[in-house]
Amino acid sequence: MAEIWKGAPVAAAMTEHLAERARQLLERGVEPTLAILRLGERPDDIAYERGAISRCGKIGVAVRQMHLSADCSREELLDTIRQVNEDTGIHGCLMLRPLPNRDDEWAACDLLAPEKDVDCITPAALSAVFSGRGAGYPPCTAQACIELLDHYGVSLKGKRVAVIGRSLVIGKPVSMLLQSRDATVTMCHTKTVDMPAVCREAEILIAAAGKAGLVDERFISEGQIVLDVGINVDADGNLCGDVKFEAAEPVVRAITPVPAGVGSVTTAVLAKHVIEAAEKTLG
């Protein structure tokens, strides 16, 4: 039977450590501050915003909420981004996506100052993930995978890792983060030949395809560590991951549940990026 690696202990340990860093910043006259920009009233956006505010409150990160209507003009959106860029009291910005208009979203991402981009939405921050140089931070969910592996004592050096999914939000950036730790990474996608066989050879499997139940008994092998990053809704309206938990849990060494797994760590990573950005303002 697998160990169930929940995200709550990871987030709790990060919170304790980050709260001390936030306290030290306050002693030096800097209050780490996150701006959250939300357009409209999408329930999932509101839920994530509430979770982020709660986590930041536990750590000592101030939050400024910036709410615009779903049908706001592009200029109104870009004016808000300019305010964030120019306000030295704001150290990080989280823009909840997707926006109603994709072209407006791209324009906002292009305009945001990369040093305040704490969730890797700007081209410059994404470039930094791939090159290891420049301003910005990795996507919070991708970084949450690394934090979780670190917390549970997994050394990535030389490990064979299979990543299912090649999005710019998780698949590609988490592959770069893994390689920066000297893992040997295989990225799988819809055109991968015999994907189950590729995944069975991996010591660590990260499922980020966004397809409920994609990973079944064909993909797994004994002793694997499986991180399920998928967030889907099943036929009964319940949250589920990309991995068929009941098929993997009796076989693998460890697995993250959905919900209460990797996703539970993302807001702690978000706060970590804000604190790092605030620390950089002190040189």
C-alpha cells in the first residue's frame, strides 16, 4: 500500500518558515505585499483568492485586492497593471486567469513587470525558468511539485522522471525545474508512442494532462512516486485527478491525492515568491 503524501504538512512547514522571514522583513521596514487582480466573479477564481488570502494572513503577507468587471476595457486592465508596476509597496502580483478576452490577457502579461510576476505569466519570467537567469518566478503549481518532493525527502539527482503534459503552466516548467535538480526527464503528450510503457520505466511520475483517470494500471509500476497534478470533475461532480487512485495506490510507493495533494501547496509557494521578491528590494 502506498504512502499518501498530502500537501497540508508541506504547506504547514513552509508557512512556519516563511512567517519568520516575513517577520524579519517587517523588522527592516518592509511589509511583503501581494496584489491579487481578478476580473469578474468566476467561482474558482474567488475560491483560489480566498485560499491565497488565508495563507498570506498566516504568514504575514499583506494582500491588496484589485477587482475589475469581467467586461472592463483593455485600457482599464492595463492601467491597473501599470499601478502595480509603479507601486513600490507591492512586491508581487497574481492575476487570476484565464481572462474573458485572450488578447487582453496576453497584453496584461506582456506589461506586468517580471520582478513582480510571482506565478510566471510574463514572457520574461518563463524565459528565466528555462534559462535559469532573469527576473520572475516559476509557476506556483510547478514549484509546488518540487516543494512536495523536497519535504518528503526525495533526491532528484539522477532520477528517471516522466511528466505527462507539456503546457506552459505545469508540464514544461516542471520539467525544467526537475532538470535543474539533475533529474532525467521524459515529457509525454498525446503523440507519445506507447505512453504507458514510457511511464512504467519512470521512478517518479508527474501527471499534468488535465484528463480525468488517464493514468491507470498500465502506466504504473512498483516503487514509483506518483504526483497527481490534475484537477478534474468526474461524472458525479466530484473533484478528481488524472490518476485512477484506486488502481495506483496498491502498487506504488507513494501518491498524492486529489484534492488535498499538490494543490494544497500552491498558495504557500505563492507567498514564498512574494517574500523572495520583497527580500530582493533590500538588495
